[in-house]
Amino acid sequence: MRQGVELEAVSKTFRGFRAVDGVSFRIPEGSFFSLLGPSGCGKSTTLRMLSGFEDPDSGRIWIGDQVMNGVPAYRRPTNMVFQRWALFPHMTAYENVAFGPSVARVPRADRRRQVMEALALVGLTDFADRKPRQLSGGQMQRVALARALVNKPRVLLLDEPLGALDLKLRLQMQGELKRIQESVGATFVYVTHDQGEALTMSDQVAIMRDGRIEQIGAPHEVYDAPATRFVASFLGNANLLPVTVQGIDGQAAKVALGGLVFEARVGQTPAAGTGVVALRYEAVRIGAAAEGQPVRTRGRILEASFAGSSVHYVVAAEPGFTLTVEDRHRIDEPPWPRGTLVDLGWHGAAARLFPEAG
Amino acid sequence: MSTPAPRTGGMARAAAPWLLLLPAFALMTYAFILPIGSFLEYGFYRFERGRLIQDFTFATYRRFLFDPYYHAVILDTLKVAAIVTTIALAVGYPLAYGLWRLQSPALQRWFGLIIFSPVLVSVVVRSYGWTVLLADQGAVNWALMRAGLIGEPLELVYNLTGVVISLSHVFLPFVVFPIYAAMTRLDPSLREAAMDLGAGWWTTFRRVTLPLTLPGIVAAAQIAFTLALGALVTPALLGGGRVLVLPLQVYRATSEINWPFAAVGGLALLLMALVAVVLSNRLLRYAEP
Ligand SMILES: Nc1ncnc2c1ncn2[C@@H]1O[C@H](COP(=O)(O)OP(=O)(O)O)[C@@H](O)[C@H]1O
Ligand SMILES: [Mg+2]
């Protein structure tokens, strides 16, 4: 008995352009799954194949134990929250939410109760009689969510639903979406190009690039152990340092960066004797904190930029390379001025080796 | 600390729209408002034994308002306009929908041109074309008889039917394009949202596409109705003397230099068109999201 959502080698081509290229993944029933990637990488197309708006050229889509290929959108156990919400402009919030139940011929009394419950779930009971143009962006977003959830979909599809909201509202909605997902228990498939959203809300994240999936895993897994150079540079901020590889032994590699030789984890084995080491800004310790770290060196601060909770330093390391470091800002400790000589250090596990290209 | 905007530029900018509207105002005054003024004046004159008598009387208005013959004319005029509008909409809406749903832009351009083509042909040529097609031995009757649908030729021309067919044909582009424009303004994700919520094609059409294209329909109806009210040549050539719409009567009056009647008839036409426009604008406000 199959469960959840499953894609098997799904591809979609638009006039010779492969928008989705052999994508496979499995989403456990009732979990929060994100498709994360830069704009144009095929996220929406994948979602639209799940909703039934596009049919895959090849591959199979399962929801539960049923193959969805060829099943029209209106017969799938999915509902969608559209990128710009797509509320019916001639209907009130109530009528928008009631659209699904009325199409499904839910009896009038039940319908009213269901609609009011859905509006209550998103906190919009007082706005039931407003037309979309009388609602703010955040409220329209909630109506769109209620309109989808009222149908009790097995799978809820969300295409960058927070993209048009301002930052504060976006952060608040992230929390609410997660809460709503847990309370309704449906499988959520969430498309976004915003890594913050994906990492905060998801049980699992799939990182997409050029129509393919680069890596799937829990947020902390993909963040800590990126499988490709693309993932390492796409998630968070990483220094990409060109190194010569002196030897590889299983998961450990000995690399040389200028005059500094140290051990790094192997992300992906490089073909030739050179590669790139990805080292996150915040994985590098600076000053006294560098003491006791397995990899040690020194450098002179070239630039310091203060960003409130953190300080970014660009440091010219003595072995002959440049490094960006993110240091936590502590109260009463002003950032070091330019030209200061500082200690640097990091843990070998924080540095990951990848091939130069890719 | 903020400095006020420079005054001179502001003045010029405020005057600019009025300056641009000036030619239109001038034209309207000369070609519309002044003639209407003289219409009003002539309507109070008298016409007796082929002569215009310039005294002040309500005689023409009285005749127009109380003579059953003119009631019949006005009713006929409204009827023709209403039937033509209905048929043009009934044919035009599906046509606009089909044009909108066409996948290929090249096909869309070609079909658009075909729909536009009646307007490119002179009204006289078009009317004679229809006489030939709709005659007893014409292509339409021939095809219907061959198909066994009718035993005898239908009377399709030199009566109301011929006028209605020809007018609906030529007004088609004026109906299709406003509706088509309303359709292209629709957010395509609205139809997807409806289908996503379980609606099939028909429900999506009835509850989303149709209500949201209502402004286009109202605009189209307004154009077709007012154009049909004023149609003269087609009823004259295809009506066979049996379709006595008001413009024909006005035309006949002018050729008899019966200016008082022409003036009153013209004002009546203007009034009917105005009522149609006001009513449809009311409808439009109602149809707004
Ligand atoms: N209907 C379509 N016709 C042609 N190309 C399309 C169509 N839909 C998407 N594409 C192309 O497919 C690629 C992936 O699009 P999309 O899935 O929307 O990306 P994302 O949502 O990740 O930004 C883009 O290059 C886009 O231009
Ligand atoms: Mg997209």
C-alpha cells in the first residue's frame, strides 16, 4: 500500500526545453515538503504536474496508491494556493471559500459551517463579506489558504504563497502555515526560492536546479552536509576556496590552500587533483574563539561590516587566500578595525570538498 | 524642510489635458450640439402641403407621440435592434471564446481578420451579396432543401429576417472584440483555480468566466444596439419595404424636406440610444467586481 506522494522519473518539456528533467522523490503522508531552488528551475512546473494543470511527458505521479497521470485537476485530491492567490474578484471572501464545497454539492448547512471553520482557521471570520479588492495582501493570502483547505485536500500545494508579502508578515505567516499544517494533518508541498522559508517550515527540503533535484533531506541535513557544490553555495553563505587535493581517504580529504594544508570532508569527489572547498562564513572562528580549533591560521582584516546581530569580516589569511567570516556580535565589543591581525580557525568537518566545476 | 513644487510647471501640467481635449470639444460643438439645437427648433415648426411653416407648435410631437402608426414604427425599430443585438451576442460570444482559447497566435490573427472582414466591405455590396445568398434560389435555400430540412424555399430576404441576418453579420466584429478584450484581461490562473476547486468546464464558465466577462458583453450589446437603431441602408435594401424602421422614416422625411418630422424622429432615435447607454452603464456598475 503506497502512502503520501511519489514522483518517479517525471519529465516535462516545453517546446524542446526541459523544464523538469527526470525528477523522483517520495513525500511521507502528512509531512511538510519544500521544493527550493532559484527562479526558473522547474519548481512551479513540478507543482503544476501534481495539481493536474500540466501532464508529464514521461514518468509517473502517485498520490496514495493511485497514479495521477491523465487525471484532470478537478478530480485530484489536491488543492492549490496560487502564487498571486487567484481569488475570484467578483466574489466575497465567504463566496470564494464556499466555491469548492458548493461545487461538491455539500448541503447548505454543512457548507456554511465548513466555510466559517476554514475562515476561523486562518483568522478571517470578520472579513467574510469583503471582496478581494477590499482586503490586504496578507488577508488575501489567508482567504486563498482557507479556500483550498476547506475542501480537506489530501495534498495541499503552495506556489510561493508568501512571495508578495512584506518581510514581517512573511515571517509571521511561516509560523502560522506550520501550525495549520500540523492541525489539519494534510501533506503540504511548498514551492519557494526563499531558503529561509524552506528551512524553517519543512520536514524535508528538495533543492532543485535546472529541472533536476540536487539533494533531498531534512533542513539541517542539507544545510550541514550539502551533496553538491551548488547546494553548498545556494544555502547560506559559503566561501568557495580553490584547493589542491593531496589525497582522499574515504570521507576525508587532505587539501592544500596556499601554504595551509588541512583536512576536509568529501562532499563530491573531484576528478582531477584540484577542487573547491566550501566553508560557511559562520563556521570560521575568529579571534580568541579560534583557539583550540583543529585548523588554525592567521589573517589581517580587510573589511568589517556590522549587521546588528553579526559582523562580517573579509580577512586576508596569511597562507595567501581571502576569506569571509561571520562573527556573532557581542554587546560592548565593537567590531575589530580594518588592519587588525586576528587568529582564524575552523573544524575540518565544516569544510567540504567539491569538484571545481558544477 | 520640504520645498513646494514649482508653480509654473504645475499650472502647465494642469492645463495640458484641457488643451488636448479642446479640438474634440470644438468638433462636438460644431457637429453635434449645434445641430441638436436646430433640431429642437425645427421640431416646433409645421409642415403643410409640402411647405415649411415657421411658427411654434407641438403638432409634430403630438402626432409622433399619439399616432399608433408611429408607435408601431418605434416598436419595430426597438425590436429589430433587440433581435440583432441578441443574435450578434449569441454568435459573437462563442466566437470570442473560441478565439481566446486558440493556442496559436498566428491562427488568432487570421480568425480576427476574418471576423473583422464584414466591416471592410461596402454596405451596398454586402447587402446585394446577402440578397443573392438569401434569395429563393439562393445558396442558403438550396442547401436547406438539399438537406431535406425544408420542402419549399424560406422567405429570407425582403423582410425582417434578411435585415436581421445582414445587420448581425456586420455588427459581429463590434461584438466579438470587446468580449475578446474582456477575456484576455482575465487572469488565467482564475480558471485554473476554479478547476482546482473541483469545477468542470461548464461550472468554471458559468461561475467565473461569464460573470467576469460581463462588462465586455454589456459594452458589446451597447454598441450593437445603438448601431442597429441607426441602421438605414440595410433595412432599405434588404427590407423590401416591409421593415419601416425609424431611420428610414427620417430619411424619407428629409427627402420630402419635412424638416419638423425629421427633427422629431432624429431626436427620438437619439433618446432611445441614450436610454440604452444609460441602462447598460447601470448594468456595468452592477457587474463590476
Ligand atoms: N507553459 C510554458 N511554456 C513554455 N515554457 C514554460 C512554461 N512553463 C514554464 N516554462 C519554462 O520552464 C522553466 C521552469 O519554469 P517554472 O517551473 O515556472 O520555474 P520556477 O517555478 O522554478 O521559477 C522556465 O524556464 C520557464 O520559462
Ligand atoms: Mg514559479
